[in-house]
Amino acid sequence: MLNPAQASVVTTEGHCLVAAGPGSGKTHVASMRAARLLKDYPTDRLCGDLHRRGRA
């Protein structure tokens, strides 16, 4: 289940940057957004990138 802030990221059109603390559901939001985009757009028009910073 997504909270209102997460749901707004999933349904936002265009580019989106998600920056939040540990355990906040960033990976879940990214996967839900990707699933929505794959359903709604031709796959030859999509490019995704997910970056994680390692622990110091």
C-alpha cells in the first residue's frame, strides 16, 4: 500500500527524482512506477536508471 506522497510519485508524468531516508519505500515506489510506465507506454520509449549509494 502506498501512502499519498508515494502514490503521487508513481502517478507523476515526466521525470522524477526520489530522495528519502532508509526504509521509506524508495525501491517499492520505483518498481511501482516502472510497472505503471511499462503498462501505459511503448517499451521502446522508456529508459530507467536506479542509483544507490553504498554505506560509508
